[in-house]
Amino acid sequence: MKKLRIAAVLTAALMTAALCGCVDQHPEENSKAESGSVTNADDLRIAATSPAVANICDKLDIDLVGVCSSTVSTIPDRYKDATQLGTAMNPDTEILASLDLDWILSPSSLESDLQPKYAAIKTKSAFLNLKSVEGMYKSIEELGEMFDRQEQAQKLVDEYTSFMNKYKNKNKGKESPKVLVLMGLPGSYIVATDNSYVGSLVKLAGGTNVYGDGGGQEFLNANTEDMETKDPDIIVRCAHALPDEVVEMFNEEFSANDIWKHFRAVQEGKVYDLSYEYFGMSAGFDYPQALDELQPILYGDQS
């Protein structure tokens, strides 16, 4: 009987300690900018190494001289002439070093891997907490302070506050379904907790993650036998990358691995693949669309 490997390698790549701060700054020796100083972004050379960070910079009207490349996520048009840095997981440090940067901006989920590389090229870096919608907007506020974009940041925060004031009681009084959240790559998958972005969306929508906050971790290794004991009402599956291949992988796993047929959620047909564009690794401005997608999955209606 074929069983997929629940990959420790993937876990190591994704799991990092939760940060208390929202924009974690690293002033490197011989960097051009002073730590904690406020400088107008127009006077700085800045690079963003993930699509989510690039989209935030676009909303804050920050020009970038370098951006990551991506085949599955959209980079704002304003950065079409910016230097390509390679993928978000592995930006090219030689290219970064050649750009004479003041700042490199990246998501905090990759900080443990990327910060030493930025330190090696003596370039100042800041890591944004994009593990939740709330974390994203706190990071936006701090970037506004750092780069003299307070007005743009406040406008975004006000839009978020208005949305949340309307949304917060949407599912009040409804029974919270128990949800198992799986994050996959072709050939492997892990469990996402409340501390991951997709997990935070499920919680925001009113679902109860069967693995909770995972003891502060974003992702966990858990075998299928343990997952079965959690008796989830609903199973949702999402992709870290290569979404088409991940859907195929999950379908094969659920078909070939006999244990899945014993899950009540599987028996009742409550297994759902979430849209990659809304349920990635990092928070984005399309969280309202993500919540709209979760509504009928969690509650069986569009209300």
C-alpha cells in the first residue's frame, strides 16, 4: 500500500519561531542606513523578495529596484523593470549584493534562512510578519513609519478596520466546525496550525483547527493515525507551491492510503482544495475573497 512521506524536510523549510514583533529589523555592519531611522522611501534603494511583500510595497507607493520572480503569483506592474532576484525561497545574493541596496524586505517565515545570507552581504534587512492578516497590517503600520509612508499605511489600516468591524460577528452563534488543515508540496504534506496564514484564515472565519496553535509552531509533522483521532468535521488542503501538482498528489494520497476512508470528513465528502491564489504562505490583500471561499465550506451556506 502506497503511503506518502509527511516530509520533515518541508517542515524544516517552513517552521520558524513565532516573532513577537511585526517588522524585525537587522542593521548589518557597514549598511548604508541607520537602524530605526526614518528615511523617505524615495531616497532609498529597496528590494522585496516575495510577491506578498512586493504587493505591500506597491500599496505603500514604494519603488523597488529588485523583486522576486514567480510563475504562480502576480508582481505589480510598476515593478516590471526592476531587477529579477530569483525565487522567494532562494533569492540570488550575488544579484542582491550588486544592487547597492539600503534595505531588503522579506517575509518573517523565511527569516531564519535568509537573514544570515543578507548579513553576509552586509545589507540591512527587515522581515514582515505575514502569518496573519492582523500581523500584515501591523507590519504595514511599521513600514509606514520606517519609510515615511504613514498616510498610505493609515489608509490601508482604516480599510482593514472597517472590514473587520463588519465581519467580526458574521458567524456569531454558529457552531464552530473542527477543521484539519493540510499544506502540501508534490510528494509531501504537513499540518498547518492557527499560527500559519491559512490556519489564521480558518480561525478568522470561525473554524476550530484540530491542532490548535501547535504549541506556537506554524506547521507540524503528524501521522494519519493521529489525524484520525482528531475526528475533523472538515478537511481543507492547500499548496505551498506548484498547486496543480499538489492537488494531484493529494487526490492520489487520499485514494491510495486506505486510512483516509475511515475519516468521517472523507466519508461525508467534506474534503476541499483551497484556491492557491487566496491561501498561500503569506497574508495578502485578498483575504476577503479567502474568507468568502471558506464561508460555504465551513457553514454550508453563503450567508
